[in-house]
Amino acid sequence: MSPDPIKDQMELKKLKNENKQLEKDINQIEKSRWYKIAKVLAWPSKLFKPSKEIAAYKEAYKQALEENEALRQEVAQLQIEHPEVDQALNYKELKQTGQTLALTENLLEQKQKIDNQYNEAMNKLARSYHNEQKPFRRELYQTMIDHLNVEEIPEYIIRYGNLDRNVDLSKMSSFTALLNLQASRSQQQQNPIEKQLDDKMAAYNLADMLRLNRPWTSPVYIGFETVPEQYPTVIKPTEGAGSRGVYLAMEPNQIINIKTGELLNNWQQLSQSISEDLSKGHVLKDEWYMEELVEENGKSTTDYKFYTFYGEVALILEITRVPEVKYCWWSKDGKRVSLAKYDDRLYKGKGVSQEIIDQVETISQEIPLPFMRIDFMKSEEDYIFNEFTPYPGNYDEFDRETDQKLGQYYLNAETRIKADLLKGKEYNIFHQWNYELATSEEDQDG
């Protein structure tokens, strides 16, 4: 990356001018007599050999196009490096012209080079303090631990931290990184637990075994066209995250897209919206079910999503969806907290009772996973179980401090699970559910 934004601004202007001139030249060539002749002569190429002049023109035209393409990529590169120079980088145009992959590869290559240079410089600085007194070395090492990604921290700093308890290694943890690694491990397994729990019907089976209140559900419909038009109801995909593909069908002219808050006026619009969900990959399977509409005082229910780490609730997300989607974050002790996520759509929520927090923590201890978001809805009388969510939508959007704290919750939960397993904890309800699920799948395959 250039250290001189002014120079880059001048270079950007120059490149844009050259780009415009090239486009004019190409346009003139395409309108020229020679170009038209070349197009006419192209079809009988098996009968006539093109003249040297036309062949030369074609080569020049090809080179002009390649040069134009290179200039476009260079302009886009500069616009990303210095957003203050030009805020109008057209990502849609990059996609349409097929430049996105090439630019992405170029940016990743540049990022890797820059990261390597910075890491090498910081590594040299850290090593220069190797023989300094502990307070100086400790402060420098702690600063690097606090701000570097876990894979960037040198081994000798970790080794030092293991010997000096005044160095806090917990800042290395990352909720995002740990869930990413969990997803990688799960991909190598045939039936990972979190994938089974992400199946809404399987999750309800476990909820029944745990004696949780839950809504009535219909059978699964294969293909949305087979779902009967019915009101009021909630329509959900069998697999999904972040409320994608979930619709609240209140009345024929009042159908709400839960994810976006968009109001649809009829069943046909709902069908079109679901087709878009499938085509854009927001919903992976064209499998749906209807669910009882839970209301609170005659209005759409409030959702409560508990970020739970094997017996310990770390965060609670309260969501209201009507008349628009709003969020409120809570700590376990009932204090509203402000995080980077959803900061533009916050409201003062109502909070939850200690009783439901205790219930959620008990539920999570029945599932041998370090993290599970457990979602409930609030009816007029009680909290109603909604779903298990192993991978919350956009879980990478927490600010760094929250990401580190949740990462530490995850690691502590792993430690507690290992301790319980060593003590011989049997997870009877979970194993019974898992056995019945496997038996059911075998019967279907057979």
C-alpha cells in the first residue's frame, strides 16, 4: 500500500483519464471501416486468409482490451486502498465485468504481504526485549496478545505467558475463530451433533424429551408449492439460520418476512420471496413446515435468544419484529449492554426473569457442546421454546472485546465438559434422543 495518499490521488486521476481515452479509442475502432470489414471477413476464414493488416488490427484490438482491463483493476485497487480518494467503487460493475475474483486474489496477495511485513517487524521488536526486565517484557508481550490474531502470536510469547501468570492469555480467544474451527471439524463428521440440532424437527423431539413448552408444528412439506395457505401461522424452513426464510402469515394481506421486516400482501408474493431465498442461498433446502403462531397480548411475540456455554448464559438478545425489527442486548445480570452488532437498531427491551435464565442453563448442560444458542418466545403466559441455533447468523460481527469474551466462555465450557466426562456424566436424555434419531434415519434409508 502506498504511503502517499496525495500521490495516489493524482495517479488515480491519471489512470481514470487513460481508461476513458482507451474506451474512446476502442469505440472509434469498433465504428471504423476496418473493424466492419474485419467482422464481415471473419465468417469465410476457412476460404480466405485474413490480410496482415487485419490480423495486426485484431492483435492491437486484443491488446487494447487487455490494457483496459488491467487499468480497471488498478483503479479498483487504489479505490479500496484509499477510500478517502474515491467512495464510488462500483462493486456491481466489478461483478458484471468478471473482475471480482481477479481483484480479490490481488487484494489477498497484497494483504498477506503486508501482514507478513508487520508481523516480522513486531516479532523483531518483541525479541529485542527478550533479556529485558519482566515488567517491560510483560507489557510488550501483553500488548501483542491483546491485539494480534491468535495464529500471529509467536510461540515464545505463549511459552512465556504459561510461565508468568501476570500475562493474560485469555485475550487470544475468539468466538468467531472457535465457531469457524468447530464448523471445520463438523464437516469431517458424518452426523455432527450441531447439525442434528439445527434440524428443527429433531430439535423439537429433544425439546419434548426435556419437557419444554413448544409450539404445535405441521408435518414437513417437500417443495413450498405443497404448503397449504393457512392463517395465522408461521412458515419455516427445516434448515436455516438468522431467521432466513421465516415468515409470519398473520392474514392474507399481512405476511411478514421475519428477517427483513418486509410486508407481503398475498400468498403469491410469499411464494416469490421464498423462491428468492432459495435462489440466493439464504435457504438451502426447499423443505418447509408450519408452526403455531405464538402471540403476546394479541401482538407478535418477543424473541429471546440465549448465548449459552454449557451451563452458563453469557448474553441475551431480545428481538421485537413489529412494526419493525429492533434489538436489545442483555447481560446475564439484567443490565443492558451495547455491542457493535445491531447498534443501529437498538431499543429498550423488557428483559427476562431469572427463572428462565436458570432453565436455559440447565437445558444447555444436557447437551455436550461448548456453545449453543437456545431460543425462546414469550407468550402471554410463559416462555415457549423455539429452536437450537449452533451457528447464529453473522456471528463474526461482534466487536473485538465481545468476541474475545465469548471465546473465553467457549473455552471454559470445553473445560467443564471434559471434567464432566471424566467424572462419568452420562447425558442420558441426549443419548436417548440421539439413538432414536439414528434409528429413525436408518428406517428411512431402509
